[in-house]
Amino acid sequence: MARVTLLLGSGASLSAGMASTEEITQLVLSGQGVWRHTDERYYISETLPGYLPHPENVPLIVTFLSSLREIAVEYYGRPSGYQPSYEDLFYLARQVADCETQEYDNPAVLPLCQRLHFEYDKTLRAADALEPSYWDLARLADEACNYIADLASHRLTVPPTTTEYLTPLLNAFCERTCNKLVIATLNHDTVIETALQVIRVRYDDGFVDLDRTIARWEPVQLATGASLRLFKLHGSVDRHWVGRRGRGTENDFVARIAREADYRKLRLPDATELMVHSNRPLFLIGTHNKILRYSDEVFLSLFYRFSEALRDNTTLVVCGYGFRDKGINKVVVEWLQSGADRRLVIIHPEPERLRLRARGAIALRWDSWLERNQLELFSRTLEGVTRSDLEDIFTPSR
């Protein structure tokens, strides 16, 4: 049997009703119907509430992000046609916040911060007059990051409208590959979990159920768990840091919390009350800033197991991933070039367009991989993949 790892990106969730990168970016830049709650999170509703504790928040953030977008367009060049996404904007805002607070030393960002101070200091002083010592450039940049993360989370927390289109791929993957199966996904949504549950395939994602609505992160499960392991490399909308209510933080843990759970009434089996420490789910957003988080406790375990699984397998099937993550690309390139028997299979309706948009580590090696028969392309959407395609993907002749 073939030894295969399956890697999914956001494109694999679009047919399940998840918002596209472009749709989330448009929402972020418009701020339409967005307001900030007293819990410090940003929400979306058709009609804004009558009382807003910080009515200037959203318009100010939208204006700030529009400025960052212009800087990004200036960098990439207008003739290129590249449209900065919400993840590009998050990366820029994160750099500004980190520079202003000196969280990460980067003198090269200083001119950008100086430019933004010149552009926004007067506006920030006016906003600050409404609530003294609230606004400065660091807070504006940090709030912009929170705003983007909340809107992305809002759009990706919805239940999938369907997962039927994934069934042929998942069934073929489970039937035609060896016992130690691995699915890695860069998506924050829960589409793949739902799809596996629908076809009644058991999987291990590194969590141990405490009750019906909450599970505890136990990374050892990723090494010794079920025959199918699921690695959510960039986190998920249903994962949070939690702790025992009224206790210190020394016994906090990462939990997977079901969509239907009441976050105000979480309890352990012994009736100990839990509280969610973070207002935001544990997932990575942005571009190159993600790499700084890959060494965090949870993500380090996931990346190690992903790299380990690749070393043990000879085929990587990729669907829905645009090869824009430098950290993921590095792992894929090193694995593919470590042996002539390695095989990268890409399912994408427009492979040439994918190549042109991929980062250099992939794009510059593309043709040589094709020549060495290490890269195989299936010009299909997931819905368009045929039974014959699946045979070729999971039972290669060589």
C-alpha cells in the first residue's frame, strides 16, 4: 500500500461554505456591521447596538488598515496585480505593534512607525480625548490584529453546509494507504473533522475527551493514538487556553471546546469550574509572523509530528494550499529533495496559476520536479476528481 500524507489548505473548505480569503479581506477593509463588545472582542451584526463603549474603534481601525494596504500595494507594485489579503495586513499591523512595544526588536520597521506616527498621532490624540491614555499607535496596531482575528474567526466558526465533496477523497485515502494515516490541515475551520465524522472514520487530533463538550490537549496522543491522526498545524477556532476558576495559571491547559458548549459553564468531570482565559481561539493568523509561533508548546508538537510523518511516507497529496507559508514550504521542499522516491501530488483546477502565486522555494523548483517525475498535477477541483484519478493518486505505478 502507498504511504501517503494528505495536506489541506483553505481552498479545500470553500465548497463547505467557508468564507474565502478575498471575502474575509473585504469584510476587514469595510468594517460593515462590525462593533466591539465590552468583552474586547469584535462582532458582526446587521444592526449596530445603540450603545458602543468605544464608537471610534472600528472606523479608526479600518482607516489604519487601509493605510497598511496602500503600503503593501506600494511594496508589491501596482502592475503586479497582487491584492494584499487580511493575513498580509495582520502581519504588517503585528510588526508595528511589536516595534512600538519592543516585543521583537526590528529597527528596520522604525521608518514605517515614524510614517504612521506622522499620519495618525493627531487622530489618536483626538480619540484619546474621549478616554485618556487609551489610544496610541501600539494599541491601534494591536487592536487591528484583534479585529482581523475576530472577523476571521467569526467567518470560519460556522458549521459546514456540506462535506460530501470530500467523501471520495477521504474514503480513497483511508482505503488505499497504509495503517499510519496522517491528514495535516492549515485551516482554522472544522470542515475536515465534520467530514471524517460523517463517514464514521475515527481519528486522533491530540485531545482526550473530558466530557461531551470539552477535551484536553495531550500531545502524546499524536504518537500513540488512532491509526488516523489529524494535525491542525495552524490551530483551530475551537481551541482555547482554559484554567480552573479562581486558581492560578500554573495548571492551565489547551482545550478543544464544542461549538454548542456554554463557555460560561464549563466544568471538569469532578465538577471543577473552568474559565476560558483567552477571548480568542488558539490559531495562527498572518504571514511570516506565524513562524515565530511555531516553537510554542502546542504548535511545536504538531510540526514535529508532521515532519516525522513525512519522513516515514513517500507521497504527499496537497489540495487547497497555495504554497505561501514559508515554514510549511521549507518542510515540504526538504522532504521532497531527500529522496528520489518522494512524490508530491497536487490537486488544483489551475496548476500554472498556483505555480505563479507560490513562493520561490516551490515555484523555482517546480519544473525540475516535473522533469524528475517527483511532481504530479491533477487539474481538477475536489468535486471534479474522478475514481480513476483517485486510483492514480493513491496507488501509483512507480
